[in-house]
Amino acid sequence: MRVRSPTGMPSVADLVDEETVRRLAGPEAHARGTTLADEGHVRIGEFGPLLVSASVDDERPHDVELRAAGATLTYTCTCDEAAGGAFCAHCAATAIVTRRRSPNRA
Ligand SMILES: [Zn+2]
């Protein structure tokens, strides 16, 4: 995992690089997440360095939280797939929107 960490504490945005999101989600959830992000189904709530929350409208709304816990990305979503521990399409969509919104620090 690549982690850009200028201050020593990676932010959520640092932890959702494309490679990581693809690996966590798998191709199917990643593709679905990309579609949800592209079609504007992600409504960001909080957008902080250590917590990003969103409501993702996928037939019904699902509440997603992505957190940076040290160098680890943790995630929750209210859908059934995430209840089984999966990084679901809603988590992927939120991660993709987080990356797009984040200022490029380079
Ligand atoms: Zn979900």
C-alpha cells in the first residue's frame, strides 16, 4: 500500500488511492462504485482528514463512514454486503469521491 504521509498521520484521502480501493472492493464493487460516483449518487456529509461520511443512494440510501486509523483504512456501510465485512460498492463510491475532492498536495 502506498501511503503519502507528510505529517506522519495519513488522512482518509491518502488511504483511498485507486490501487487500494480496487484491491479492497474487487472488480465488481469497484465498477459499481465508480458508476455511483460518476452518476452523482454520493452525498458527502463530513469531510475531515480522519473521517469521511456519506450517504450513497443505491435504490435506497446507505450510510458510509471511512476512517483513517493510523495507516489503516476502516469502513462501515449500512448495506448487507458490508455487514458481512465486504468493502462494498458504496464504500468504493465514497472512496472515489473522496479522492476526486481531495486537493493534490504535490
Ligand atoms: Zn454498502
